[in-house]
Amino acid sequence: KAGVTQTPRYLIKTRGQQVTLSCSPISGHRSVSWYQQTPGQGLQFLFEYFSETQRNKGNFPGRFSGRQFSNSRSEMNVSTLELGDSALYLCASSFLLAGGPRNEQYFGPGTRLTVT
Amino acid sequence: GDSVTQMEGPVTLSEEAFLTINCTYTATGYPSLFWYVQYPGEGLQLLLKATKADDKGSNKGFEATYRKETTSFHLEKGSVQVSDSAVYFCALSKDKFYFGSGTKLNVKP
């Protein structure tokens, strides 16, 4: 079974631009979560989508948004990029039944975003 | 609120030394507990898990026991190798995942 894939793996953008990152979960997984990882702040939860609906949201400004498609693939978008948005963005998927217990998450390799 | 606290790193050990990375959690109810490992340039990989009190998760020589009385899930390995050098994250799951800050392990030959 293929793992979680993320594209692109590396990205360089300029301050003020916007960026879209993509995540394809493991087949059969309907829950997709996004995290931002930086040396200073560690692993920060952005949001989670399940069956095309945002299920949980972290404490990030509205410039960070996401969506999930009917095939469970997910995208996250960051508008008006700031230097502080430079980070590794990780996507994780899990098999989750509505109302069921939360199973382990499987992570992709991440997208390294550099904002100059 | 729910949270995970793990020991600060880096932890530096010689090859074949015994490893303990401490992890304690705060949560109501009965969360599931996990250890993840991250190698340089990669995403997190699930190392082991435990879903109820007194469960022991184990994988690749690593072990952790879910201790509800002490709200702990310490990671142990009897003999570390250079290839174990990585960052280790403790996590719990309830309404969402809560991760610790990560502990970097350096193993010297």
C-alpha cells in the first residue's frame, strides 16, 4: 500500500506570495491532518479534515486554509507569505470512522517551504 | 487541556548504552499513546503505540508501557545503535493528536 505523498517536496517563495501544498493520503484513509514544524516551535497542529469537512483547527491565522476533496486528497494554502512561514509542512492521514476511536497517524515526507 | 511533556534533549549516548526518554501526559479519560521517530529530512514514523492502561508497545527493540497511575509512557531501549540517532516524539490522541516537543538522540560509535 502506498504511503502518504506530498507535493512538492521543496518550495521557495517570496514574501507576499501565496502557496498551495498537496497531500494524498493512504488509500482508505479519510482523515488528513496538517502540521507545521519549525526548530523553534516544534510540531504545531494546523487543521484536520475528515470527509471533506474541517474537523479540528489549530491556532493559526486565517492566512492558513485547507480543503479536502471527495477522494480524500487535501490541499493547504498559505496566502500573503511571511518570512516566519518558512517551515516543514507535514501531512498525516489516518483511518477514522465517524464516532470511532482515533487510530495512529501516518506521515508524509513533508514539504520544505522557504520564504525569502 | 490535554498535553504531552517529554524530556529536553539532546540526549547523547554511546553505542550499546541503555536509553530512556521520559514522557508524561495530561488528559482526561483514556487516550491512546504513541511514540514517533523522525530521521533527518524525513517525516515522522510510527514507532509504537499503546491503547489502554498497562499495555506495552514494542518495536525494533524499543518499548514503552502505558502507566495510568503515573500518567507516563517512557520510551526505553536496552542497547542503542548509531542508526537510532533521530528525534523522538511522544503523542497522545483524543479529539486530535497532541505531540510533545521532541527529544533528539545522538548515539556515538
